[in-house]
Amino acid sequence: MNIIDSLKLWDTNLFLFLNGLHSSFFDEFMYVFSEKLTWIPLYISVLYIVIKFWKSKSLWVILALVLCIVISDQVSSGLIKDLVQRPRPSHAENLKGLVHLVYNYSGGRFGFVSSHAANAFGFALLSSLLFKNRIYTLSIFCWAILTAYSRIYLGVHYPLDVLGGILVGTLDAILCFWTLRKLRPVIVNAQIQNLQTSKIKALIPVFTLLLSVVALVAYSFVISFYNRTGGL
């Protein structure tokens, strides 16, 4: 067995182990957590902070964040997936009957790399580089990690798909931050003073994220209880 085959075997075994750790509560939680629309309040709160801090120059920061997500998504889904053409575990013939799927959600045919992981880590890294706030950085990376893990839990990505996506998103965020610093250095240089004088406001996205997770936990608990009791 060569190195590639050994790596694929390790990847598959780790996937089956992680995907096998499921419950009715986490089925609901991970399914909704993985939905991009769930995090619209988070994105709006980040947008508010950007406009509040950078004012007339905020358009450049917003453009950098949008481009980071678009590039991450297109490189992962529009380029790498078609080039590599690695079937998702939910579409793998040798794993039929072994993969735990939620609501029969199986995703597209190919899975390497995970665009969810790429987008989440790209957004997390670039926004944390811009905000320079430790609590925000810790919170947003916890969100990104859980987003990436949810794709394994849902059975639509192998761990290496997720790691590949993390790499794409990280490199993309670094590129976007470097470009912004080169084109508009005043934006990056002025950010520290702005954020240090408004530390509480900088935590608005953290509060939004926390409230969203609490609401998601409550929702998942109610739905899983409803399903277990047969609608009582």
C-alpha cells in the first residue's frame, strides 16, 4: 500500500469514526449550523462594525471581505472540486449504508475541498486580522471550526476535504489582507486606534454569535424532543 492509499484509508476511518458520533439533538444542531442563511445576523453585525469604524473607507474593507469569500468559494467549488473529482463520502460506493446522513442531505457529487470550510476560515481570519480583538478572534474561529466539523458530521466531507478547505480559506484571507494593506495602508494602520477606543462595540458580533448559538441550541432541543416523543 502506497502513501496515497494509506492516507485515504486513514481519512476514511477517521471520517467513519467522527460521522458515527451522532444523536438526534446534534442532527438538528449541525444541520442548521451548517446552513449559510443561519449566520446572516452575524454577517450583518460584522458589517455594522466595519461601517462604524472605517466610515467612508468601509467600502474597501467590505470589498476585501466579499472578495475573500467569493475567491474561497470559487477556488474550492469552481476549480479544485472539478480538478480532483473526489466523490463525497455520501456518494462513495464503498461506503453505502455506513454514512450517517441527516434528512438525506448528501451534497453535490465531489467533495475535495470543502467550500464551507474555506469560506468560514477565510472570513474568520480576514475579519480577525482587521478587528484585532482577542475575544472576537477566539469566538469567530470557534465558529469556523464548528462549521468545518459540521460537514463531517453531516456525512458530506472527509476530514482531508475540510483541511484542504481550511488551507484555501487561510491563504485567501492572507492574500486579501496583504492586498488591502498594499492598496490602502491607511485603512489597516488606523484600525488599531479605532478598535481600542471602542472595545465594547467590537464585541457586538460576539454577542450576536452567542445569541445565535443559544437560539440554535434551544431550537435543536425542541425539535429533537418533538421527534423522540412522536409529536407530543
